[in-house]
Amino acid sequence: MPSKIKINRVKSVLADMDISQKELAKKVKKTPTTISRICNNESQPTLKLLREIALALNVDIRDLLIPTPPKHS
């Protein structure tokens, strides 16, 4: 079974801010299941939802993503 590629850091940001997935779900008007799937990297949010999450948490949208390695020339 292939391992999941971790793309977002929503779960980490929520933990750092001591906010539950359920609270975030209410803030962005999504189901707790949807937020759980995003937090576990089982699915990825659309860019629109990622922006809504960033606004709801008052963080830079880039804080919600795992950075890619820098390109070497």
C-alpha cells in the first residue's frame, strides 16, 4: 500500500493553536469529517478552502502547506 504524501500542515497548525478540528469545521462551514480527512492528508483542500482555513485561523496560507525543497541549479 503506497504511503500518503503529506501536503498540508493543517493538523499541526491546529495543535499549535490549541483549536479542535470540530471548531475549525464550524468556522469554515464544513463537516468535521471533511476537516479530519484534510488533517490526516487523506484528501486535500481546494485552494479556496485552504484560503478560508487560513483566514479562519488568522495565519499565512503558506503556513498550512509543507514546503517543497529548494530547486538546485
